[in-house]
Amino acid sequence: MPRIILILGGGIAAYKVLDIARELRREGMEVIPVMTEAARQFVTPLSLEVLCGNPVHGELFRPGQESEIGHIALARSADLILVCPATANLMSRMAHGMADDLATTLLLATEAPILLAPAMNPHMWSHPATQANLSLLEQRGVRCVGPSHGNVACGETGTGRLAESDKILAAVRSSLAKATDLAGRKVIVTAGPTVEPLDPVRFISNYSSGLQGYAIAGALAARGADVRLVSGPVSLPTPPSVRRIDVRTAEEMKAACLEQLPVDAVICVAAVSDWRPESVSDRKMKKSVDGPPTLILRENPDILATLSHIETRPALVVGFAAETDDLQNHAEQKRHRKGCNWLLANDVSKHHFGGHRNQVLFLTETGTEEWPEMDKSALAERLAEQIVAFFQKQG
């Protein structure tokens, strides 16, 4: 029996959640209701308790339960957390890591997938702050259903209505199904830049932010995969249910990947520095009257090619290529040269490192497909669907 934690935010759409809770139970799901203080202004706890068949939770520190850290145990017990309605205030607190009540604490402590069903005034929904919070949450793997367009309680018309119940129920089913798509599969994802030191204070690197790799790691983990994220130095939170291995240099990244073998798939998203200094000074290099020092560079290991040809080669090897010109030609040559199954190539002169959107050519053994521009989290979901299909075909 799937276990759903249903968090009610404080909005007028909260009354619609009573029907959703009843339908979830009819479909054989256990529903654990959690109400924010504001939600109690719109729906009575008794009504929700009767329809869910479970007591309503609302207190962060309830006497008699905290000897076993009850709020953490509750967070870890869920197969899915549904936030419905997700108000602008609740989304903001989620995005910025607040943990000042039971609802936000559960959302921080859980490793389960999170599904939002937003509902609010159309101007609040379209406000840049709300959209920025939504983007941040989606980058962390949070899914969203709705809102829909129509009349809202205040009398205005626009996008802000709670999605129809059947759409929310379908999204719940989809989220639960996705959580087992890659169960039992082990995957390595590399992300971020590598850093090649020149001396104790200087290094060679690139502009990679790690956003795309982290989004892919989160999307695969949300589908049940055992994900090992081998990451260069970035300032990003580790996606839920992902094991992160921090490295700095290309040599360290290669060694970390080899240590994780055997795996079913490896997704090489990291922007690995092509070269490193032949020698590294143990002291800060000083300016000289003779001019700047001469740097002798050596080629770094080719991690993608190594993993494509190793004896314990994963069934699926996927690479990324950042190009600035002649995208398709360079990408096709790189896929054949590296020996990977798939290659995703993007033009970084158009979609630079660190941005939140991406557009790629998806190259496989059978052809090339141009994917439209999309948010990096959406691209991660699309790639995850391709990976699921690959293993389903493999049986």
C-alpha cells in the first residue's frame, strides 16, 4: 500500500483536497494528513481525519512522540509527499529551506518524491519571486501539477486555479510509478568542472555550474536508481537519495568513477579539463622581471572514452559535449571517437555554462534528434525517460 503524506497549505482551494484524499484512499493508498496552521482556517481537522482515515498531524514537537524524533520518522515513512494546495508562502519557505513548522520540516527531512499542486491568485503565481522559487524547487527534483487557467476565488481570471482532481490523481500515480522505474539499477553521474592546480592559489578550470548533472542525478534517483554523483567543486545541494562523491581534478574524477564499477549506466555530464600543468608549484608563483612563467600542459585522462572501452563497461554510457561551432559534425565525431552509446551536444555560445536552460542534439547509434530549448530540470526528466526505455528494452 503506497503511503502518501498529504500536506495542506492555507488557501481557499483546501476544501477541494477533501475529495482528493477520499479518492486516494479508494485507490488503495494510505493517506497521512498534515495541516499547516493557516490550512485550519479553511478546513477542519476532523473532516480531513475522517476522509483520510488517519489522525491529522500539525505539531512539530508532540509530547510522547519526540523521544524517537517523530517528525523525522514520519518524513522517512512516505512513498510520496503531496503538497496540495501549495501556496506562494509555502513554496517560498520550501525553496529557502525553512523548517519552522511540521510541514516544512517534513519537506526538508524526506527522501521521498515531492509533488506540488499550486493554487493562488494569478498575479501571485506570475510574480518573479514565485517563478524563481518554482524554478529552484524544480531544479531539486520537485514535480509540479498545475495550476490551471480560469476563475479564482477572489473574482479574477488567470492562471492560479488548483489543477482538476483527476489531473492531480494522475500525477500522484505517475510519481509513484516513476519511483520504481529504475529500481535496482546502479548509475554513475559526473557533474561540474574539474580544477587543475598551478600552485597553492591558482588553477585551470571552466565555467561549469553543475546544474545539468545534478538535475540528472536527482531525476534518476527519483525513479529508484542507486545514483553515485561524482562531482567537481560546485555550490549546489546534493539531490535527495543521491550519494555524492566530491573530487577536484580529472585524475580524481576518473579514479572515483572506476571505484564505483560495476554499474548499469554512467552519465558523463562533467566538464572535465582537457589539460593539466605538467608540474605544480608547492609555493605561490611570483611575478618576475623575465615575464610570466611558461606553462607546460599535459593531456588529462579521457573519462568518457575510458568508461566506454573498459572491460567492466556499463550497458549504457552517455556523454555530453559542449561546442561553440559546427555542433552536429563535432558531436558525431566525438561520439564515434569516445565509443559511447549516446551523446548530448549543446552550443555553449548560445546556452552558456551556469544558465538554467539548455538545448541539445541527442545522438545515438541510430540517428540524431534535436531537442527543443527547455529548463535543465525538464531536460533531465526527458533523458531519464530515455534511460528507462533503454533498460525496459534490454529487459
